[in-house]
Amino acid sequence: MTKQIIQTNLAPAPVGPYNQAIFATGRMLFVSGQIAIDPATNQLVHDGDVAKQTEQVMANLAAILKQAGATFEDVVKTGVFLKDMNDFATVNGIYARYFDEATAPARACVEVARLPKDVLVEIDCIAVIG
């Protein structure tokens, strides 16, 4: 197995012992969970606004995918973690703008007790490239 670390300044730097993404076996990309951190300031943005946090999360994912030579079309699996399942419709509406319903990836969506930096949403993904 080959393993390449994917790092871009256009997405937030990791805040713990993980990488933004790992490109494994030359075809699979595992992207760490992204939260609403602005990569320019490395600070949390849009405190309390799940729609704006979701937009930032998707922008961060897009930047990491692009750095690896991928797009949302290459994503085969996502994990969506919500602080409050009542935010599902809002998050899902934004998420749907990034994935064609006919080819959307498999997905899990769960409500969790707490997320890093007390954000409202976190999303990770796996992509297959090539």
C-alpha cells in the first residue's frame, strides 16, 4: 500500500493527531472530518449558524479534494455528524447542492453529543480517484 499525506492551506490545519486527508493505494482518498474553520485565520466561523457552518465545511472538503486531484464526483462515502438532528433538513439542503442525487455517495448521518470546538456540523468523506 502506498500512503500519501494530502495537505492544503486552503483548508484548516488539523487541530490534533490527524491529517486533512490520506491518499492510499494510489486510488482511495480518506478525508478527515471537516468543521467550520476558516483556513485563512484557522478560527471557527459562523458560531451558532448551521447553514453557514455547513457551507464552510463543504468549502473545506472541496479544497482538500481539489488538492488530491479529486472532486465531489469522486466521493463514494460521507459521514455527517450533527449536534442536533433538527438541523438535518438545513444541512441536507446545502449538502445536496454538491452531489448529484443520481450519483450521490453512500452516507451516514448521526446526531452526536458534542463536536470539536462545539460546532454544529462535521463531515468527512472517502473518494476513489482514477
